Amino acid sequence: MTDLTKLKISEARDALRKGDVTSAELTEACLSAIDKADALGAFVHKTPEVAMGQAKSADDRIKAGDAPDLCGIPLGIKDLFCTKGVPSQAASAILNGFKPEYESTVTSQLFDAGAVMLGKLNMDEFAMGSSNETSTYGNAINPWRRGNDETALTPGGSSGGSASAVAADLCLGATGTDTGGSIRQPAAFTGITGIKPTYGRCSRWGIVAFASSLDQAGPMTKDVRDAAIMLEAMCGHDPKDSTSADLAVPNFEAMLTGDIKGKTIGIPREYTMDGMPDEIEALWSEGRKMLADAGATIKDISLPHTKYALPAYYVIAPAEASSNLARYDGVRYGHRAKLAQGDGITEMYEKTRAEGFGPEVQRRVMVGTYVLSAGFYDAYYNRARKVRTLIKKDFEDVFAEGIDAILTPATPSAAFELGKDVTDPVEMYLNDVFTVTVNLAGLPGISVPTGLDKQGLPLGLQLIGRPWEEGDLLNTAYALEQAAGFVAKPSQWW
Amino acid sequence: MSIDIETAARVAKLARIRVEDDALPALAQEFSNILGFIEQLNEVDVDGVEPMVSVEPMRLKRRKDGVTDGGMQDKVLANAPDAREGFFAVPKVVE
């Protein structure tokens, strides 16, 4: 079998079970592709020994007839996940040298299902960014280019390494996390599928915390079926995360019928933005037509507080981050600054955090500190939480009117060039304009590639579902995927 | 809202992040931009709206208040930049 790395998870699963290929062969093929792809900056800690050990165990399990769907499947793991004995730095210098003594719940579940870890994947520092440019490891690069133009493009962020690795066929799937769009935006920029499940579906235990009320893990894969397979393995109740939902996890793959007759899809008028490229507008209306042709009813809806989602997010997320990142104090793990004669503990904290955190992380920690400080808590933080209630109510209202899913663009543009001079941080924040509402409302959202722009770059559409109905959402996404027939791949230059 | 240099310095101090004096004006400007963006929230009528506590209404589970884990001092200290005699070591805190 050639081009093993190009296999989808579902194809590899079937081939493994038939004995057409072994996990060791698959894993070796991925490891060799990874070694040739350093130019992409996707894998930042390679773990070939762990991978080959897991592959061998997986092959034994498969031979013994005990093979869950992910048994023997080589995956990449975002650096935000704590993996036992393997560097887990959240792409931050402040966690230099940190090797967890424990395994995150999500990666434990994946490994218990027999998945193979190829290594850790690049990301924005502490998942704060939309271009993977805030990473201590340097940029991850998008395997897609504008035709023959060699300009390096961003794979998006914060799960930029995951997106780049999956799009370049370095692994069969990858874990991502999504606080404001960090799975869906990079998936859209790289022509892959990414789903953020309902808040509480995946345990956050052992995932480095950014904004705890918004963070969710999810899979980034080559198609919707793979997303269904991988999501099922990642979900489930965990006593170690008090916000993880004690709900049964359905067989998501079994729900992929492609039949969406009788479903009602909402098109929110507030997602039409001034200055949105015509191509995004056209993609969106094509998506609408595809779902209508598949038998869904399309209905215009209103989510009136959409405009306030980004400003609310940029109060709530930094506020939570300032609290979560207080733990990086140079005492228990990671970096500690060299101290001068006479320096006390306060100097140790201040120098350690100034050296260890990059500029965007410092900025957000300080903004969060400000909005939580005495005298401003009500004006900023409490007001933002009230607006969040209204944003969620917008969605509850349309779901109560019978909307099954909502179709929007995933991003306001295609992948942009790395190193673009962004003098105003707010300009970068606008990348998340279509995705961030979903985190604030705790809903499941999926990005599906549906077309290319005129420069040959992938574009994605987002579907937003009802809480806990990932299966139905995946099925709608599957219908969209089938109608769009997106099969383009980046040509290999790395 | 415009953030002055003193406020920027105070916030940096509260966040325990050292910011050199010559970097404060730029930082104050960035804060002003971000807060200017956030101030759109003042347009929203939030009278009578409850601030969100939990995105999915769920009752947090209760558990017995018992010891379920522990006895792993070596693992706890394994990643410390400075650990001595079974403790985290820090600069002198009390004179």
C-alpha cells in the first residue's frame, strides 16, 4: 500500500482490521513524513519511540481481535495537552523543560483506545492567537500556498500545528482545542474538518487552562467521518473535571446518514459583515443551496447580540486567563528567572513572568487583571457576563423556533500571510468574529471545507448545532461535505 | 477610555509582570485600544439580565470529602526549578 499517510482514519481502521497494513507500518510512514516536513513547523516535539511502542501494542491488540476504532491510528497531539513524560509547554517559554507526571484525560482516552502519539504540535502560546505566530517554537506554516506564490501563509491559530500536520498528511488526525475558534479557524484555513463539541463534552483535566468557561477540546481530521470517530473517543464524563457532563456518548459515526430532509437550517443575518470578501459571501450562499438541495429548509434568522460577542469575549477570556496563568510563578514548574543580589520573591515572580510570557500573553493577562480589578469588575467583567447571557439567549430563541443548525462562514478571509504587520491587536481578534459566539454560548460548532478561493486557498463553512446534539450536527456537516465534494490537497513543496 | 502610564504600571504590578518604564507608554496605548473596543458593551441594555455563571445549566457533582490521592512528593517536586529537602525553594520571604 502506498501513501499510507494519506489515509483517512476510517480507511486506516478498515485496512488495519483486514490485516492489509500494520500500525507499525502506518506509524513509520507518518514518522518519515514528519521528518521531511520540518519546514512546516508543525511537530515541535517528536516522539518516535513512544509512537513505535504504542504501534506495536496496537498491532498485538488488533491481532487479538480487540480493536477499538482508533486502535493503531497515528495522531498528533496539540502541545496544550499534558502528556506524561513528554514535554508539554503550551508553546510557552515559561513551561520550558516541563514534563508532566500525568496524562490528560483526553489523551488517556485516546491511548486507551489504542491511538498512537507521533509527537506534540505547534500552537499559539497558551492558545492565545489566531495565526500561530505567538508560539515560543516559531511559526507553524500552512501547507497551502497561493498558486505558485511562495509567500508563507498562516495555518491559523491557535491549533495551527494540528491544522498544518493534518492538511499535509503528517498524521491521520490531531487533537485541537477551541476557546474562541482555535479549532474551526485553522481547520478552515487548511481545508480540513474541525469540531468543537458542546462545553462539557470533553474533560478539560490535564489540558493547560486558558479560559476555563470557554475551553473545549476536539478533533481535527481529514473529513467528517473521521471527526465523528475521533470525537467519540475523546468525549465522556470525567470525575476530575467538575464541568464535564455525565451524559452518554452516542456512536457519532453511526449517525452519519447524510439524510437531512426535514431539518431547518438558520442563516443569521448578523453574520454578513461590512467588507467581507465576495468569495466568502458566495461560498456561504452556495452552502445554503447545497443544504436546500439535500432537503433542508433554509430560514433567515436573527442573532441580535452577535456584534457584542467579540468585545464580551475579550473581557471574559483575558479575565479567566489572568486567573489561570497566575500559577506560572517560577516555583513549581517551568522557567524561573535568574535573580540579582537582594531580589526577593516579588522580583522573582515579576522577572520570571516577564521573561517567560510572550507579548500577547502578557497583554491578555494584564487586560484580564485590569477588568477584574477593584472599581472595574462591575463595569467590565459583570457587564460582559450579562452580555454573554444575552448571546446565549439569542441561540436558545432560534432553537426554540425549530432551527436545527445554523450555517455561517467559518472565517472572514482565507489564510493570510505570516508576518503581516498587525499594529493593533484588535485587528487580529477579528479573525474569530464568526466562531467566538459559539464558545460564549457553549454550543457545538464544526468547520467543513467547501471551496477554494481564486488564489487556490481553501475556505470553510461553519455549522452550529444545538447543545449535546453533536451527532445531528455531524450528520448535517456530512451532508454538506458530500454536496461540496471538496477533495483538493496542497501540492507538496516542503 | 484612555489608560494613563500610572494605571498601566499599576496593572503590571498587580499581574506580577515586570514592565520597564520605557515600555509603559506603548503598553498604555495598547490597553486603551483594547478597552476602547470593549466599550461597545456599554451600548447593550443589560437591565435585569443575570450575569452568566455556567454556560450549561448543570449541578456540580458532590463527592465525599476524603483523601483519594497523595503520597507522591517526588512527582510533585519533579518539575520544580529549585527543590530542596522535599520542599519548593524560593527566595527569603520573611525577614
